Amino acid sequence: MPADQRGRVLLADPRGYCAGVDRAVIAVEKALEIHGAPVYVRKQIVHNKHVVATLERRGAVFVEETDEVPEGAVVVFSAHGVSPAVHEQAAARQLRTIDATCPLVTKVHKEAKRFAADDYDILLIGHRGHEEVEGTMGEAPERTQLVDGADDVANVQVRDPEKVVWLSQTTLSVDETLATVDQLKGRFPGLQAPPSDDICYATQNRQQAVKQMAAECDLVLVVGSTNSSNSVRLVEVALEAGARDAHLVDYAAEVDEAWLEGVSTVGVTSGASVPEVLVSELLDWLGRRGYPDVETVKAAEERLVFALPHELKQRREALVVDTAATD
């Protein structure tokens, strides 16, 4: 931008940490406080490079599978959830588990178990290979089929078209998911919906905020990691809602200054696993390049807070009792 011109930033609200991510990150921090390092974490606790690197410096050790964890050690299950088979493997190795699965993901797991028990075919809309999908499918593998977008619809086979239900990964694009559901209904008119919306409140709110500002933006910058499904969806939503250009970056230093050529309005948001410090650094970076004016675009108010995993609450209560006994 020419030195004599000032651009503006539209800042999405809500953005960044959701209640499930906040709970999962705190769970690892509290586990380190209680048990000391190392505390093992199966998979990335949340899909964000900065968060993982920060926890590693504090003594968290991230592993792919439970067989990499020493017998009897403490292991935290990530916010994305795990299948019953993973719980069984951990028990067989006598691991001390802390389950940081987001309660909204747990809700989908319970739905899968209930519909499988009622002998339904379950069509799970989600991304192949995503940890959340693997965990949900593991609840009822014989009854669940993955539908990875509209292209998979033609391949779906069910035993009884009147006993089929759709569920979804919690971090998908709302519009894309509903389009897939419409196509499924075209094949299976008796398709049932989950009893409550599977796409989480935070995903929907962050997408709505981007939709509200995208048409005014020459460029939208989404802070988030490439393996974060909800962050990637925000880039797609921005472009679909009218932004001229949109990019995903982990850090402000990844922004290409060429993206700013001819840009008067920059939209900024962040995925649900992104700490606010990374957004602040991006706003400072933009301010130094002619975009000092920041206007908030508010789509929703978020007040939801989840309790810590019960394993941590029980442990903390035991420590309080021990302390009181020695006083």
C-alpha cells in the first residue's frame, strides 16, 4: 500500500480458542503440574503448531500411538477423541489416561453408539484420515460409512433405506455439509438427522463472522495450521462469501507482502485452536504496513466453558485432601 494511504482491518469475532480447545490445552498444562514431565499426548492435543511447540517446551511428549508410551506413564488423549480400541490398548499397557476429548465430539460418539445399537446404518460426513473421524467410526465400525464430500454419495450402500442416519465431523463447513446431506436425501428420502447439530457452535460462529465481513474484504488472512480442518474451512468460506483473496498462515511472518498489493481492506480471523497472541502479532504486522485501523465484526457472543477432564479433578481433590491431612 502507498505510504500516503491507510488501509483497514476487519477483525472477526468470535475467533480463536473454543471451549473444547481451551479445556484440552489446560488439561495438558495441569497434568504437567500434577505429575511432572514427561506427560505423553497421543497425537497433537489440538491442530496448531504454536500450541504443540509451547507444550513440548514445558515437557509434553507427543506420540502417534499408545504403544510409544512407556508402561504405566501418563497419557492425554487429544481433543479430537479416540476409538474404544485406543482406550483398550491404553488399559492393556496400564497407562494413566486423561481424556481431553471435546465434549461436543463425545456427543457424536454417543450418537453413533446409540444408532448402532438400534441397528441403523450410519453415514458419517467428514474428512478421510482426520483423527476425529477415526475415533467416531471406531465406536461402530460395522455400521458406519464415511462420506467424504458429495463425490462419495454415489458409493453409499445401506441395508434398509428407512433405517439410515447421518452424523458429521464437528469442524466441517456448514454449507458444504448441508449440500452433502441434500444429496444423500436424494438417494435415501428416509434419511434421519442427528438429534442435535453435530457441527460445533464454535465452527459455525467463526464461519458466520467470516461470511459477514468477506464481501468487504480484498484479502482475508486466517491464522491457523494446515492440518486444522476448521481453519482450512474458514479460507474456503471467505472465498465463497465474496472475499477477493484468502490465505492460511501459522504466523504473521508467513504473510507474503505481495498479497497486500491493491488491498484496502484486510479481514483477519483465526481457527478454533489458535491462541490470541498469534492474531495480535498479525495485527501488529499489518499495522506497520499501513493497516492500523481495526474494526471488529461481531457474529455471536460465546460464554461456554467446559469442566476439566474428571481424571484431573479427582487427582486435584486427592492432593487437597493429602495437604489438609498433613497440616
